[in-house]
Amino acid sequence: MSIDSDVAMLSSISSQLEDLGHRITEMAERYGATPDSALASELFGAERGLIGARRALDRARKFLNQT
């Protein structure tokens, strides 16, 4: 694989993680004011994990762009 295709792949994965994060947030917000607020808390934690993963992928993509 070339660096360009790796950069494109990382960008695509990052976009997918962003979409998943939005979907999880929407679900968490639905459960936030219900007796299932513990579920909302877990979902928000998952969203934070996805944000961290996206940031790591963005940093990796920047490293590849520098080479």
C-alpha cells in the first residue's frame, strides 16, 4: 500500500467513527432523563472513547502526511 492510500483509509475510518459517535450520542441523550440513565452514562463513555480514537487516527494521518 502507498502512503496516499493509507491516509485515505485513515480518513475514511475517522469519518466512520465520527458517524458512530453521533449515533451513540443521540441514543444516550434519549436515555439521559429516564430511569435508564446508567445506560446513558455508559453510552457517553463510549462516545468519549470514539472521540479519543478519532484524535489518534488524525495524529497518525498527520504523521503519514509528513513523510
